[in-house]
Amino acid sequence: MARIVILTGAGISAESGIRTFRASDGLWEEHRIEDVATPEGFARNPALVHRFYNERRAAAAAAEPNAAHRALARLEAAGAHQVLIVTQNVDDLHERAGSQNLIHMHGTLNRALCAACGHRWPAPSEMCKTQSCPACGKPATRPDIVWFGEMPYRMEEIWTALRAADLFVSIGTSGNVYPAAGFVADAMHAGVPTLELNLEPSQGTRMFDAARHGPATQVVPAWVD
Ligand code: BV8
């Protein structure tokens, strides 16, 4: 049984209608990263940040998993390989496609986090800072999202799985954001074969052993099936 670690980014959800970050219509274009995806931005203007994530939570709820999400769920369900998906995405399309062995390294839109006590709970569709934490009662509600300058979730677990993998596959990510962008180098140094499935060559494309470029709904099922 091969152990396959799959990193996914915004590109796998693009054909579900969820906007990516750095394409010409990229999400960040309307908002400066500094304003909405940093703890400082949240401290400066929590209402703007909650509005940014409320919009994305609504967009994700209105979206459907696509053939790429479903192909990865099929790969895991087939049971021939041990599949771990590490996603940078904060939408729940992998879960809704049926994937179970999944790590949201950058958090998820569907969970709220108390900035005062660290309690997490299912996010309401519309969030605002004055909502009080169900555990400590303080009005310190933030999205359970990993912002720039914050430590992504479950990194030790991810690095351990990556180094023990038989194959590392990167799908739909530009390779701009670390530590995820460094996974291909980590895999390479551990002697793990690497494959890039992306619309176009990513920042780190030269480090991959192999690459297939095209829309995820075509290249991912073609690879899985
Ligand atoms: C940390 C949550 C340390 C928010 C996100 C200089 C050098 C190296 C690193 C740094 C540096 N300066 C600062 C850093 C660190 C920083 C970083 O990497 N900055 C970058 C910009 C240089 N990283 C961090 O801060 C990270 N934390 O380093 O902590 C630390 C250590 C100890 C203690 C404490 C802290 C935290 C990073 C996480 C930030 N949060 N997301 C949110 O979602 O709102 S990042 C954000 O970018 C999203 O998660 C997104 O997923 C991620 C990466 O973007 P992509 O997914 O790749 O999306 P993108 O639009 O870029 O690309 C889409 C790709 O899909 C393209 O390639 C396109 O071709 C392709 N595509 C499009 N359509 C399709 C397609 N492919 C297939 N089919 C299609 N149809």
C-alpha cells in the first residue's frame, strides 16, 4: 500500500467557482493581504476582516465539490493506497466530496476561534467580533484561519507524513506561501518522488520530478483513474 501525501491549494476549488488568490481576478486584488489576512489587520479592523471571511464563507457554502475533489475522495475510498490530503484551502469541498484523511493547515471558514481563550466552535454563517465566546464569554471572536505570521496547524504531523511518503503530489497551488511551498523540497530531500498537477507551472515547478498541466477537473481524474 503506497502512502500518498497530497497538498492542495486554491486552484483545486477554482472550477467550483471559488476565486483563487493570485490570478488576475485574485481575491487579494480587492484586499491588501496586510488588511485582511494578518493578526495586525484583524486588530486594526475586525469588522473588515470578518466581512472578508463572511463573504468567503457564503461563497464556499454556495459552491459544490468538482471532479477533482471527487477523484481524490475516490482514491482514498478505493483503499489501495494510504492517502493524506493537506489542504491550504479554508473551504470544505474536500470533506463534502467524501475525503476523510484531511488536514486544514490554514484553518477553516466553518470554525470560529476565541482570541482570548483559544476555544473553537462551529462558525455561524455571519461572524462578528462582538459575538461572545461560548466558553469564556469574552467578545473576542475571530475566524479559525491561520494568518500570515501565524503557525500553520499540525505541521509536525505533516512533515512526518511527508518524509515517510511514497509519493508527494501538489495540486492547484502557486507555490508562493510557506511552509506549504517548501513541501516539494522537503519531499525531495527525503527521497520522495514528487508530482505537480496544476493549471500552469508553479513557482517551484522545476523541483518536481514530473508535472501535468491543465485544469484540475481534467488532470486530477486522469491521474487518479
Ligand atoms: C509562517 C489563510 C512562521 C488565509 C493563508 C519570505 C520568504 C518565505 C516566507 C515568508 C517570507 N515572508 C513571510 C513569509 C512567511 C509567510 C509567507 O510565506 N509569505 C509569502 C507571501 C512570501 N508565511 C506565513 O506567514 C505562514 N506562517 O510562516 O509562520 C512562524 C514560525 C514560528 C512561529 C510562528 C510563525 C502562514 C501562511 C498562511 C497564510 N494564510 N490562507 C485565507 O485563506 O484567507 S495563505 C493563502 O495562500 C491561502 O491559504 C492559499 O491557499 C495560499 C496559497 O495560495 P494558493 O492556494 O497557491 O493560491 P494561488 O491563488 O496563489 O494559486 C492558485 C494556483 O492554482 C495557481 O498556481 C494557478 O495556476 C492554479 N489554478 C488556477 N485555476 C486552476 C488551477 N490549477 C488547476 N486547475 C484550475 N482550474
